[in-house]
Amino acid sequence: FDTNKEETVFLYVFECPGGDSALATTGCSLLAQNSVSFSSWNSTATYATHSIVASVTDPVAANHQLRVRIQVKGPPLWIPVVGPYESTVVYSG
């Protein structure tokens, strides 16, 4: 693990037509975005936990899907998607 590295994480939430599995967000509407800068992503040689919130206030049309895009500005950042350190997306609405 590299410790004390600075990271900026950008979070985008899109509403897209349902049934489309393309990676592109062409034809999608941006509903929310946020960016958070961390002066030290992790201070010890272990996994770190951070929350990034983007509030969606518009209703999502029937048969549409939400897409979350995460982009990082800084050194390469590994975000685990499987246990025991899996990442989560929490939707409350």
C-alpha cells in the first residue's frame, strides 16, 4: 500500500434509457455529481473507507436505469468490488 497519497474522486449519477448496457452515457441525463479531495487517502498500509454523496432530487422515469460513474484524479486507485473489502453503493429514496 502507498500511504498518505492525495486523491480527488469524482462521482456522477446518470439517468439512462432502460435496457441499454453500453458503457457510454450518450443519451443519458446527468442527475447529480460531486467531487471530494482527500489529502491522505489512507494513512496506514490498510484499506480505507470514504463516503462520497451525490443527492438525486429529480424523479427517475419508469423503465430507466441509474448509472454511477467514478473517476479519480491522482495516483492509480484500486477500488475493490468483492469481499472482504467490497465497495457499496447505497440508494435511499
